[in-house]
Amino acid sequence: MKAYETNEVQKDTVLFKEGFNDQFIYLIKSGEVINFKDHGGRIVPIKYCSDKDFVGVNDKFLTRCKSSAVTLSFTEVIPLPKKDVREIIEKSPKWINLLLHTLTERLEESINFVSEHSLTEDFDELNVNFSEEDEIRLRRALKEFKK
């Protein structure tokens, strides 16, 4: 993917995979992405993401992914290099760095809690159905993922 440019990706494209390294935070320009974790052999949806959402943000913008993200439809994403985001944060006033650290730390704690307790958003309200077929499709996409 080309950084800072709109990249068009097809349905079932893996943006990043839990446990793998990835250098980007992704801004979703249009489309749908599901962010999830593997917990006890099951896929646990964490967040449904769409236009103007960011995926791939974790504490201190680590390269090792703590969850996976796969497109649910044709999607346009803009990859933002984590190293560039880190540099901007480091050049910002100290309080911005501390604020972002606190927010991402809380986000990480929430993601872990959701995963451990098999809690998810109410996907019905979002018109998103997460079925066994979806889980099989997402697992297939993860299995075929090569970075």
C-alpha cells in the first residue's frame, strides 16, 4: 500500500493481522472494516469501522498488531506511517503526548476487556450481522494473508 494515498481494496482484504508487524495506521475514507481478536479459537469482533474511522492505533503505536482488521466491503483506506505519527507526537507539547498515551492505553485495556469477556458492540444496530459464515470467511482471509 502507498502511504498517504487513497488505496482501493476489495472485500476480505486483511489490513493487518494480530501478532504480525504493520507499519501503518489506516484512515478509512469509505467502506467497512471489522476489527477483531482471536480469543480461545474464536473470532471476537471488537469494533465495526467505517468512513472517517481509524484502525491500527494501539499503545505507543507499536508495530506488532494486537488485533486484526479485515474489510467487509470494497474499501478505500489511506495508510499513515506509524513512525511519522510518532514523530509528530514527539514534536508536540508534552501534554499532547501524555494525553494520547493515556487514551491509547485506555483503548487497549477496553479491547482486552471486550475480548476476554466476549463482549461486542451491538452489531444489529449497525446493520452488521456477524455469523459463523463470517467467521469462516475471516479466518480464510487471515490464513491467506501474506505480508
